Amino acid sequence: MFLRKRLVMAEKAVVIYSGGMDSFTILNKAKTEGYELYALTFDYGQKHRKEIAFATRVCEELGINHRIIDITAINQLLQSSSLTSDIEIPEGHYEAANMKSTVVPNRNMILLSLAIGYAVDIGASKVFYGAHSGDHAIYPDCRPDFVHAMNKVAKLANYEPVDIVTPYLNSDKTEILADGLKMGLDYGKSWTCYNGREKACGKCGSCVERLEAFAHNHATDPLAYENS
């Protein structure tokens, strides 16, 4: 009598993957947890595509299904942000009031809605995205109240319920990096700077927070910076 081995299919999950430091960590974290991953990178008309190029290379290296979705048409509706318009990108820490100009109106609700639709379409039960506590000060769509509300909606909007997973919702950038370093991740494969020049500027809020996280972890950022 032959015993048939039961094949267990890996659970599918969608990852909103910008190519930045946080989503790079989440992508790898989800991969180590055994999910069959489908990465989504959105081109919404941001000032540069450097993060997208980094995301593409990482997904190719890891053999992850990756789609770059062109939603640049919405850019004309989101001109109040310095990330999607001619407004100059501010310098300084995220806690500074001037950093509010980097808020893209309703961005995460838009991206999550598309990712949830994709998850339902391919039979995925989860959508991962990189909300974390370091963004709570100026980004309303990274705060726990928003995430919990969207999770309720995600379970009501379709016949198939989808969970929104935010592993680092209550962690800051330092803690995220610490987790990634434990996994042995190479952060030279992520791009954080709001400017898309050859080297990271080291002055925008995203760079400042990234460098601060490396300093707190007593580690050296592998990216090259203009001011170093």
C-alpha cells in the first residue's frame, strides 16, 4: 500500500513593494515565513523611478513575481505633495512641520485598494505593507487607526476576506533595521532618498531617518551619500 504525500501549497501574499528600506525588510520577512509572494510596485508619478529600479532588481534576484503598475494618471489629482509636484522637497527630520509637504493625499488607501483587488484576483489572503511608528507623526495613513479601519473594509469589500498585514506598525525605523540586520539583509539593495540622483542626498527626511537608524544600530549604511 502506497501512502500518498499530501502536497501543501504555500499561502499567497501580496507585498506593496516600493523598493525602499521598510518594504525591502517586509518583502524578505514575508519570504522567510514561507509565503508565495507577489510584489506590487506603483508608479504614481513620484519625482524619480530609482526606487522602482531597486525593487525590480531585488525581485529578479529573489525570483519573486513582480508587477510595476502605472497609475501616473492620478498624479494630476495629487499636486499638493512635494513628492508629486514642482514643490521643493524639504530637508530635516520627519518630526518637523515642514515635512508634511511630503504627504501624498490618500496614497496608502489608493495603493491598498489596488493591492487588495489584486489579492482577491489571484487568491491571496494577505497584503503586506510598511506602515511603522516613525511615520505616525505626519502620515495619517500609516497610523494604527487607519490600518485597523482598512482591515475591516478589506474583509467587507469582497466575497473573499483579505488581511492587511503590517509587521512593523508599532516599530520605528531603528527596530525595523535591527530586524533586517538579524536576517542578514543587504540594505545596499534598497533606496530611500526622496531625490533620485546618483547618490543619496543625506538631507531629506527619509535619508535623515535612515542614517539615524543605522547609527542607533551601530552599523554602516552601504549606500553612498553626497555629503560623505
